[in-house]
Amino acid sequence: MLRAWRRDLSGAPDEGHTGHVSAARPTPGKPNEQVTGPASKAAAVLQYEWDAAWVIVAWGEYDAATIEPLAEALKVASTKYSKVVLDASQLTFADSTLLNLLLQVHAKTALRLAEPAPQLQRVLRLTGADSVLDVRDSVEDAAAS
């Protein structure tokens, strides 16, 4: 069951937040969602609660210049939820910055990586991180079990 997200876990203000896009997008029949990300880069983060899991959807490219919104979302979620799901199906680029972040969060909570994009799958396989991280075929599977 998908429940509406009603709060900003990062504590960041919704208005007047310089340098980042942050907008609640209520859609009829869908949960309230928040999208955050650097205004000048092709990266965005959407967050919502699904059953007892906090789901974070990452879009775009993640490297040292664009990782901060995702890092903040994952770190805050890992302190508040025992199960955090990262939907990585929309990633278009990821380097060692993202890999390091995933391993750090994995050490703090039950991080589940759902539907990693092909480029991220390759990075995970080449580094052996796919045997350390809990990689799932779908967000539904990651949130449910």
C-alpha cells in the first residue's frame, strides 16, 4: 500500500532554498511527492513512504558535483527508517561517489537498491558491490520484504 508523503525529512525549507529545486507535487490519485535536486544539473530526488519503507527515487547523473541532495536524503532516511529503498532505475550516470554513498548507508540501515540502471549494474558488478548491497528487481519487492 502506498501512503502519501507529508513531510520533508531533510528539514530543508520548501521555499527560498537557494540552489536547489524543491516542490511538492500533489497529483489526483497519487501520493504527495517531493522532488529536490540541483537547479543547474540533470539530477533530481523524489521521496515517499511505501508500507514501512522509505523510497527514494534518483534521476539523472550522480558524481561529486551532484550527489548532495541524494546523500542528504539517504542519510536522513537511514536515521528515521529501518528500511530504505533506492529506486535506481532512472540513473543515467553514477561514479564512485555514488557507490561510496551506497556502501555508507548500507552500513547504517537496511538499504535496498531497486532496479539499478544498466550503467550502475556494471559498476556494482565490476567492484563486487553487487554481492554486498541488497539489489532487488523492483521497488515493490524491495519495499515489501
